[in-house]
Amino acid sequence: MSAAAPPSPDVGTPPADPHKRKAIRRAIGAGSIGNFVEQFDYGLYGYMAPIMAPAFFPESDRTVAVLGTYAIIAVACLFRPLGGTLVGRWGDRVGRRKTLLWTIVAMGVATAAIGLLPTYQQIGVAAPILLLLIRVVQGAVSGGEYVGAVAFIVEWAEPDRRAYYTSYASNSCFVGTLAGAGTAALTSWVFEGEALDTYGWRLPFLLAVPLTLAGMWLRRHIEETPEFVRATEEGTNVVKSPVREALRSQWRPILVFCGISIMLAILSYTWVTFYPQYLTGTLGMPRWMGLASNAISIAVLIPALPLAGILSDRIGRKPMLITGALASIVLVPLAFHVGEGGTFGTAVASQLIYIVPEFFLTGIVTVCVAELFATRTRFSAGAIAYNSSFSIFMGITPFVATLLVSTFGTIYAVWAYLAVAALLALVVVSAFMTETYRSQLGADKFAR
């Protein structure tokens, strides 16, 4: 495979007409709403885990209970590859729009169901089993949601603005996480003691119902992507078994994406789920400080991501990814060192340092999950790649990070875990990745 390929000279497009611009904005909204719901749930679950833990596990060992609650996320994420493969197959066969319409319904119902579950004290071991089953269903559906939403946006976008537009898909994830954090903080403030432990933690999960209804409305009122329609009409998108075709013809970009995205999964989910708990549980900060400092750093990153998209649309994907990997190795230990100051100010400062590699990586990995693959198998190949790497490491990272700190007694063990993934990404991007910015979506980027 080639290490790099220059952008095609004929893919630039003139500015879209107002009708196209409006359609793109609607596509961004319709694609992003599902990511928001998914990450709202994930962020809420991650922040609420220490509070939820006694409801689903014996209270005799608090650490074991929290680890068990995190472990459920990790186990559920193991089902994302299977679910993503099935959802991806439907997306490539029946279309992006129809598939994304029912995925948001399934995710919303599963999230709301968590708020209605009985406790360990009421039904014993069946309580964590039911929680696990719900998370498995949700994880399976979510395995195709993000990839499908990104494909939907990319296939609507102009070739020279794809990273910019998909930055809003990335932002929807952070906004969802921020909403989850804010909701968790507000819930912890409104409800105290027994009220929070018994029923207060349940109420935020029920917010998934109105969010799901909004998502259904948005996705019902948007057309199928022009790229999917074009490929289908030309016959280039007619694949009887898109999953088999993806594994046969797209295995190279699948492996490349895996090598890149593991780094981002560890980087992001150490930050948004583990680090606030570390600040409060290990460094002894008040819970509101851990949540608030994390929320501030997310709020700073959100307006920066479209700028990262614009930059990548100008200079390419590979320079951004290489810079982000190097920043992960160099800046994350500095961030951890600053955070050990133990004050609210140092907590904020540490996370502002931490988001520098996030700036270079988040939106770029997002757009690559669509650009690396040909239209005929984009949903299936993207789902296989994303869920074989990002989703699995997204799920296990809070658990692994907690275990590493408990075992080695230092948060720098978590940095070592990230550094290994960053070194892998540097090798993959430098030696094996084909440049994809401004490339034609329908083409195979990895000619054999």
C-alpha cells in the first residue's frame, strides 16, 4: 500500500447554493443528535457510577462496587463490534437515514430503562445482570450509531470542508458528555444523602425520552445522502454482503484506523470518565470540583474543534494525527503533574493542557472513519474498524485506569498505557496511512 496519496485535483467544489447549505446543516443536526444521546448516557453513567454502585452491588466493599459498575461498561462495549457490524450491514443495504432512525430509538429506550431498574437489595444478583443486559443492547446499537452519523454527514459535505462539518459530530459527543456531567453535578446538588442514593440518580436517565423524540423528528425530516443515492443509482453500491466485502477489500484501511483510534479512545475516556473520579477519590477534592473542572475543559474544547477541522481541511489528516500523537506523549504527563497540586485551579489547568492533543486528534479521527472507506462498504467497514478498536478501548479504559492506579500507586501508569498506543499510532500514520483529505469518497484509498 502507498504511504501517501495527493488529493485529487478535480474534487474541489464551488460554494454550495443556499438549498444545499440548509440541507447540510440539517444533516449535521440529524447526524449529531444520536451522538449527543449516546454520550449523554455514557457521561452520565460514568459520572454517576460511584453513586449508582451501591444500588447494583453489595455495599460491603465500595471499591469493588465501583469497579463492578465500570466493568459493566467494559463488558457491554465488547458487544459493540457485533452490533456495529449488523447495523453497518443494514446501513449499506437499506440506507443511512432509515438505519439511523431506529438506532436512536433503541438507544433512548435503553438509557431510560436504566432509571427504572430494581436494586441489588430488592432482587439480588439479578440487578447487575439486568443492568448489564441493558448496557449490552445499548452498546450493540451504539456500535453502528456513531459511524453511521459520521458517514451521513461526510456524504452530505463538500469535499474540501469534510473535517469542518464532522467536527460538529465530534462536538455533539462532547456536548453530550458535558450535559451528562452538568446533569450529574446538578443532581448531586439537588439531591443529597439517601434521596440521591435511592431515587435521585435515576431521574437524569429518564431525560433520554424527550431527547429521543427530538432525534426521531430530526431524522424523519432529512433526505438520504446524495453520495449514497448516487452510488446506488450507478450500481456501484449494490453489494449483497457488505460485511464480507469490507473484510475482503477494506482490511488495510480497517487496520490503519484501528492503529490510529486506540490512542484517541484511551486519551479521551481517561479524561472524561476516569480523571474526575481520580481528582475526587484519590486527590481528595470535593466532588463538585472534579466535575466542574472537567466541564470547563470540555467547554473550552468545543469551540476549538471546528478550528481544528478547518486546519485539517487545509493541511491534511496526517500532520494533525502525528502532532496529536506526539502531544499525547509529551503533554499528558505534564497535565497529570499539574493536577497533583490538589486545588481547583490546578485541576482546571491540568485539563486545559490535556485537551491540546484532543484538539489535534478528535475531529480528525472522526472524519477518517468515513474517508478511509469506499461508499459501497463505508458503514460496514467503518463499524468494524471503529468497534474493533475505539469502542473496546473506550469501554475498558476507565476500568484499566482505575486498576493501574490501584496496582502501581501512581497515575503515571495510565500515561504509560496511553504512550504505548500513541507510539503505535505514530508508526501506523507515518508508514501505512494514505492521505484522505479532499479525496473522492467513492474510491478505494488503498489500491492493492
